Amino acid sequence: MIQEPESNLQPVDARLDLVPTNPGVYLMKDASGSIIYVGKAINLRNRLRSYFTANPQGNAKVLAMISHIADYSFIVTSSELEALLLEATLIKKHQPHYNILLRDDKGYPYLRITMNELYPRIVKAFRVGDDKNEGARYYGPYLGGDLFRALSVLRTIFPTKTCKRVFPRDIGKERPCLNYYIGRCIGPCRGDVPAESYRAVMESICQFLEGKYSPILQDMRRKMEAAAEALKFEEASLWRDRIAALERLMENQLAVSSKDSDRDVIGIARNGTETCIQKLEIRDGRMVSSAAFFFPEEQDDDPELLAAFLSQYYPNAAQIPGEILLVKEPSGRESLEEYLKTLRQGRCLLHVPKRGDAHKLIELANENADQSLRRHTMLGGHGQTALQEAIRELAQVTGAAQGIHRIEAIDISHTGRQDMAASLVVFQDGKPASQQYRQFKIKTLETPDDYAAMREVLRRRLARLSDEPFGSRPDLILVDGGIGQVNAALTVLAEYNLAIPVAGMVKDDRHRTRGLALPGGETLELRQRLEAQDAQSMGLLRLLTAIQDEAHRFARKLNQSMAKKRTIRMSLENIPGVGPAKRRLLLQHFLTIKAVSEASLDDLKNVKGLGSAADAVYLHFHQEVH
């Protein structure tokens, strides 16, 4: 039962001795009585006492939550598992501010097969509904394009109903449609197709969506052979075409495991502003679905985040596999396994692989999480309105009186004294315009100097301000760095007598975008505003993170290319008798250094213009032989 305080006037820590030591769930409340946090504990008294000590421990989010506690209540449970089940229910019901929340995401639809009906339908759904308990089956969530492709493939392989007739109400009322006559529907509307035959087709569709292709193929081949033996060649050809379509799909699907097992694989990516959890569905060794979920970066560590995701996502999941691979061990692993076992009504192992094929799947999930987070950030999250608000706020704080449509951002990248490079990335109305990106090799410097490099790049850019293919005049120039880089940019703008707003994108000591350095010398600390619950700062911080990360990525891309070329140049030009001209001859002839190293002496002597250097090249790569 819920235990409420006897008096709101009594300090919240004065009643701790009355709290039992049983397992249970506790609810923290603010001064208005709103529930701000729901947690579970094996020992309620000890857990609550930890919040009300003189020096409570925790990250900034936990300490902020403690500072807002005005009251609490608790519910005693009979076991830790029961506490976990109740905690997930209460979090979903109350959506407390300080809990990690998995919110409904209408960007990822499901396929619903209404197997709870006599004549099941294939329906698009935006969340798993209560009819799952009655027999309906859900598959996904899918990205929008993946759902469209899944439906297209379904209708190619299986004779499915696509009309709007409702069965059994409309059986026999109208003639079958064209799909029946071309073999794309078994025609339940005629009235001579038993419900069992129609349901058998839908069961095959469910098998297909679960990635169980082998039994479907075997059944199709058996039916094709039976039709051929009965001299029903038209029917046999239909089965042949369906088999071919399914085999093409299997060839195109990514086979990620040598084991024909069912697994979910959970990866994580962070960018300092938001966190992405990526779920890959592996069925019969093939990846059949992928979905990403995004959370604000709130200093929750990976074990806590994974535990919250598992306990909130899987109660409504379309399917729970027998194994879930995780990048790290979640908090309360044993109780979570029991929880998932209860939901699945069968064993469900949580595994953190360190090596082998399973670890490669984790790396694949992390890579997909990185890509999903990058797309999500660059596209301004899911809200176009939020992106527009962020652009308006950026215009206001940078003094862009005419508004902002085109943003150009410059980042300098170098490796030691060599390979100095820069990038210029363009965001149009808050979204990346990658076809207008530019890369620069720093030409005027012998030693690294970020300020001088910034001035060189900006001069080269502004010299082509009227060059239409290079892009129109920017409404805002962002530089990677603080007031020093901003001043370097302002110097060049003054040379060209241009009044284009400039600001610097600064990072904190954890390499996260933290705010904007403005020309007056002040820094707009967006991350501090965000941590103080200023929701408006999230959109602007997300936009700046996307721009800064993209500028850095693009600059590093050129820098790495230059470093690779320098390595190739040095490795060949270190050979006696080989200079730039003969290095180019070797690479033109053999294409790669590996091919040069594996070439025989005769092959090297056949390179026109190499001459006596052929012997030196051969000896360089075959010293162990001679």
C-alpha cells in the first residue's frame, strides 16, 4: 500500500525510521505535490536515507532532483522483481521530470497483424496497442522507408488482400478484384476460401516478418512442385516467382551472424547534447529491423540508461528475443533478466560480449547509433518548429538583424606541424547543404597557427563572395573556437569592409559544445542554461552541436587524406633513387604501395622510366630475402 506522510509540516527526513526495510518503490514530490522521480529499492529505508544525508552523493541531475524534494511516499512490494514491474508502470503513468523517459515516437511505425480477428488484416500502427494481449501481433518499429519496402515485398511474395472489404461482412457481395485473377490475392471475398486457409497465409506473413524464411521457402517449393506434378503450370509459375522474390530479398539482407539465432543488439552514442540508443533486430542471423531512440544528455551513465530503456521499452515491444546483446552491463542486471523472463514467458539473457561475432554486432549497433545521432542532430531533432525557433534565437544573440538562412562554419585541423587543413560547411535554414561544403589546404604557414589559418581560409572564401558556384553570401559565420578565432575572423571582415555577424563555437572540458563566444568578449553559456532547465536552449545547443561536429568531421576528413598521402610519399621517397617523379610512376603503374611491395624485380624493371631504381625498390621491400 502507499504510505503517505502524517504531516507535511514534518521534515521529510524525520520519518525515515518509520520507513520499512522491505523492497519497494518510492515517489519523490516537489512543493506542488507533483511526482518528480520514481525509483525502486531492495531496502526502502536505506535508499531514502541516502537522499537526505548532509552530503548526498550523485551527479548534477541527482543533486538537482534532491534540491526539489518537498515530500515523498513509498509502496512496499514483496520482491525486487515486483518493485521493478511497479516502477516501470508508475514511470509510464506519471512521466516524472527526473526519470530517464522513453517517450512515444510517432516517427517509427509498426506493422500490426490482427491475428485476433477471424480474417486478419495488415495495418500500420504508431504504437503497440492493448489488442496484443488478445492475439494481435506487432512488428517493428520501422523507419518510414523500411515500412514501405516491407509492405511492397509482402505483396510480391504473399497473396495478400489490399482492398477495403471487411470480412466476413462483405463475403460474396462483389466480384473479386484484379488481384485475385493475377494471383496476388486468394480471394476470400468469393466465399469459397475457408478462414483457415486465409489465416495460413497470414501466419506465413508473420513468419516472414520474424525473419523465419527457411520454412516459408520449403513450403513454397513444396507447393510449386505439387502444382507442376498436377500440370497446373500457371500456378507453379506463380510460386516460382514468389520463391525468386524471397531469395532476392534474402540475398540483399545483411547477414550479420553465422548462428541462426534471434537477438536484439543495443548500441549507444553520445554527442554531449543528446544520447542515442540504437536497437538492431537480428532474426535467423539476419538484420530485419532497426530503430533509434533519443534522450537528452543528462549525465546518466550507460548502465542506468540501459536499465531504464530495457524496463520501459520491452513491456510494449512487438517481440522479446531470447538474448539481448548490450554494450555495457545495465544496473540491476539480474532483476532485469527476471523481469524480461516474466514478460517473455521464457528465458531472456542479457549479454555483454567482449569478443567474437557477438562483439562485432555491438560495434555495428554503436556505429548505427553514431550515424542515427548525427542525422537526428543535423536535422534538428524531430521538430521543424523547434529548429526554426533555434534559428531565430541564434539570429537574435548574434545580431543577425535580417534573419539567418545561410550559415557557414569554419574549422581548422592539423596534425603537429604538418597536414594543416580547414573545412567550410554550410547549413541552409538549419539543415546541412553538403553539396556546398568546401575543403582548404593551408598554404601560407610552415608551423601551426590557428588564428593565421583562420584568416587565410576566410580571405580565400571572401575573395569568392560573388562566385555563384561557391555559394551565396552567408548570413552568419561561425568559427570553431573562442574569442581569439572570432577576432581573427573580424579582422578579415574589416579588410573586406563586410558586416557579416560572427560567433565562435566553444566546447567544455568534456569536448561537448557548450555555447557561443560573441564579438564583445562574452560567452553565451547554453549548456549551463540547459542544466538550469531552460528548455529553449536545447534547440539552439542541438543546432550548434550539429554544425560544430560536422565542421570538425569534414576538416578531419581532409586532414586524414593529406596524412595518408604524406605517408605514401615518404615511404616511397625514402628509397634511394626515388623522388617525386619516380614515386608517381610507381603509383600510376601499380596503383597502391601494397602492389609495389609485392611486385617482382622483373615487374619493376618493366616500369618505363624507373630505370636502375627498380633494384633499389625491390631490395627495400625484400630485405629479409637478401
